[in-house]
Amino acid sequence: MKTHRCDVDLEVRYAETDQMGVVHHAAYLVWFEVARTRLCAQAGRPYASIERAGHFLVVSGVDVTYREGARYGDVVRVTSWVDWVASRAMQFGYQIRRDARLLADGHTRHVWVDQSTGRHCRMPADLAAPFLAFAEQTELSRRGRER
């Protein structure tokens, strides 16, 4: 199954760099968010609509591997996709490249939260279909792989 991928090109801004013109590590997480929210919109579920429906998709974990630094003025391409979807959680994957060079890659894990209770909840059925269609794996295929 071919996974849907979302690409976003960003020019490194001066505010994202240190005194030497190298991008601060925290900027990569912001770039992950830019690509993730664009992917949600492409899935037909802009993040604002998820919140209007009474849910949050809360970050519960982040993994990043930094391979090479970006610098002020570089144009980077952030690619995002849905790694897996489970009943109460999902994971997005990311790569950040400058030209063909991999600068960083990583994942963010998210849990669904009901705004009215502030508690974890199952993924709402009306929100599930597009994310399931984009996912590389579902809960069942992921469990089979872990055994």
C-alpha cells in the first residue's frame, strides 16, 4: 500500500537560528507541526475542525534524530505521513531534507482527548476514515508486527 505523503517547503528564518546561523533543534519540532497540520487538512480534517468537533489530538511523545544542520536562508522540505493508527492513538512520521540530504527524521505520537472531560478517548468514528486511509499500518497490523 502506498502511503500518502505531504511535503511542505520552508525557508529557514533568522529567528530559527543561533548566533552562528544554524537552526536551533526546537525549530525542527515546529516544522513537524507545520507538515502534520497540512497533512490533516489534506485528509479533510483540518486541526481546527477536530477541535470544533470537541476533540484534541495531543502530542504524547516525540523522537527526532538530527543528522545535519540547516542554516539561515536554506530551503528545507518537510515530509509527513501517518505511520500507524490505533483506536486511541496515532503516530506521524517525518523527514526534513535540504535538496537530497537528510537533515532530520522522527515521529510524533498522539492520543485523542475529549475536550469536555479532558480524558483520553477513542478516535471519533467520523474522524477515523481519512486517517485510516492514509496510515501505513492500523492497530491490527501493528500488533501482528510486534509479536
